[in-house]
Amino acid sequence: MDLPKEIEILFRENSELAKKLSEEISKLTPKVIEKTGLERIKIMNFCGTHEWTTTHYGIRSLMPEEVELIAGPGCPVCVTPSSDIKNMIKLAMDGYVVYTFGDAYKLPTVSHYKEGIGSLASAKASGADVRIVYSFVDAIEDAKTHGKPSVFFGLGFETTAPSYAVLFKKEVIPKNLMFYSSLKLTAPAAIYAIKIHKMSKRSPVSGVIGPGHVSTIVGSKGWDFFPEEFGIPAVVSGFEPVDILTAVLTILKDLYTGKAKLTDLEYKRVVTRDGNIYAQDAVREIFRTTDTIWRGIGNIPNSGLDLRDPFKEFNAKLQLNIKENPWDYDLPPGCKCNEVTLGTAYPTDCPLFMKACTPSRPWGPCMVSLEGSCAVWARFGSSQRVLNLMKEVRE
Ligand code: SF4
């Protein structure tokens, strides 16, 4: 049998094991509550795909009432600031060929570049040359064929950054193609989210499901700070239902024993302790860390990446003199994406969810990408909250 199928059988279709895990979770939860004095056990994920698995497979419905699974900042498209989208629209309207991934193509700005133009999609509709690509390689190949001044909209987290870095290392970028970096780093935003919960009157985050994809690059050691600095157990988890249930049970066990630790064994089929050293070196060589704006949240120090000086000829912001203005609140009226992204609200807490904001007509950024929490909940939300809302809409 091939490995992917074996993994599927073990981690996705293994309903017997899933049942046992959820029973163990139910048994252990009251003991943890009693021992720790916590009212609720809040477990946060930092990856859009974890939110997808949790929602798609209805894992919340298997949790005892006191265990709350919440989403953190795990969708790069959702947190791309409105100012970056507007800058890209302006470049497209000024005659540059703009390359973008499909989900960023539909991202709405908070205020229109000019009437009727509030996304790269609408810029294209008014005649701009905006091209959707699947990768930076596609953009490079295409830019070479026409030779026109072009800009690539570089979004993503640590997982995507190496795919850009290796191409700069290989010196294959044509002179007519510039790079606009909107790259972001997960750890500073995760720390920010944990602190928000800690400082507010809400119950603090008690455990973390570490992002599996990002961990393939940074290694599980990238999350040592959760137990070491915050005393919170963390589990680097895979993306199948059994992975998530195992992660939750492991966190509960750690809370019960009072020994917060990082567990990287859960996803050892993919993640190593040190991660992908080649990718880390490539990113370090090409990019430097910068402060950057997260949509709806504001500036988070040292949470972004931009090209280093030796590559400045490709840096669209430098070459085209694009100034980064101080952050101005950049969500559309009524949108609660900032709260959804930081795990202080569920998508269904937004009054616009599935009313004025739907996957086919997104009002806010969390409804655009397939990994945005609102889009995930809109497509797969089978929880009581979504059912209640649908009932309310029908009435
Ligand atoms: S439902 Fe739409 S408007 Fe509401 S928080 Fe989500 S993206 Fe924003």
C-alpha cells in the first residue's frame, strides 16, 4: 500500500481511534478543570488548514462544553493589509503587469482606489493587466516572455518564503520583474494573540496546536517559547482529524500533570526538530526581518520579511518609491475579521456572516481565501452556531 493511503487510513478514516480519543478527552476534561481551576480550556490553532480540519470534520462537536477550539492568525491572505492591495492596484492601473495568487486577486480594500476599483479583480475589469499565477515561477516565466515592467505580489508565511528565496538565490528573476513583499512571520503574531487573551478579561489560551506547515520549515523548536515563556503546552500537529484529537488530548494531559511542554512527536511523519535548514538559510540570505502591518490588527514588530539590500533592484517598494504609511484601521464597516483572526470572536459572532458577507460576495478579508476562518465556517460550519444562524436568516 502506498504511504499517502496508509496515512489516510490511520489518521483520516480511523473512526475507532477518533472515538477513543474523544472519549478520553471527555473523561479527562473535568479532571483538568478541577485540578487547574480553569473555567474553560481554550486551545488555539495558528494555521488555516487546522481550522479547516477542525470545522470540516465537526471536531468542535466532539469536544466537552468546557473545551474551546479557537483559530488564531493562520491565514496570510486575511491579514494582508488593505494598503498593500491598494498599492498593487495602483501599480496595475499605472500600467505594470501585476502577478498575484488567485485569492489575493479578490481581496477587497477598505477604501476604493477610485470609484468601483476596490480589488485587483476590479482593476482587471477596468482594463489593468492583472494575471493570476500559481507560483512565483509562473510569474518569472511569463514576465520573460513579454519583457514589460511587472510586479509580483509576494504573500505568504514561512512556508512560502523559501519558494521565493531559492529563485533569488538561483538568479533567475528577469530584470523586468519586481517583488512586492507582504510576507509575514507566524511566531510574532502568535505571541501577540496569546498576550491579547492573557491581558483581556477573557480566559487565557491554555494550549496551542502548532502550525504543521510552518513547522516543516522552522522546525518544532520554533515553538519552544510557548511552554518556556508562557507556560502553555503546545503540540505540533498534522492535518487529519486524528491528529487534531491527539493534539487536544496531549494538551489536556499536560495541563493535568502541570508540566507544560512542546510535543513534536505527533507530526513526526513530516516535521523535524530543526526543520528545513536549507530553506531557513535561503530565507535568511535573501530576506531581512521587518516590522509589518497585519490587517485589522496594526503593526507587529519583527513580523515581516523584505528583500535584503543586494536584491534591492527587485524590491518594488524601493524602486517605485512606495512609502509605507502608518497603519490606519483597515477593515470594512461591521467586519470583525480582527477579532476572528485573534480568536476573540467566532465568524458567526459577526452580524454580517452569511448575510452581507458570503464566499461569493466577500465583504471582509476572512471570507476570501479558502483558509480564512469565515470562508471555512461558511462552507463547512456544521456546528450549532451555524445552524442557529441559518434558522435566524430563514425566519
Ligand atoms: S463574516 Fe465577513 S464581514 Fe464578518 S468578520 Fe468574516 S469576513 Fe469580516
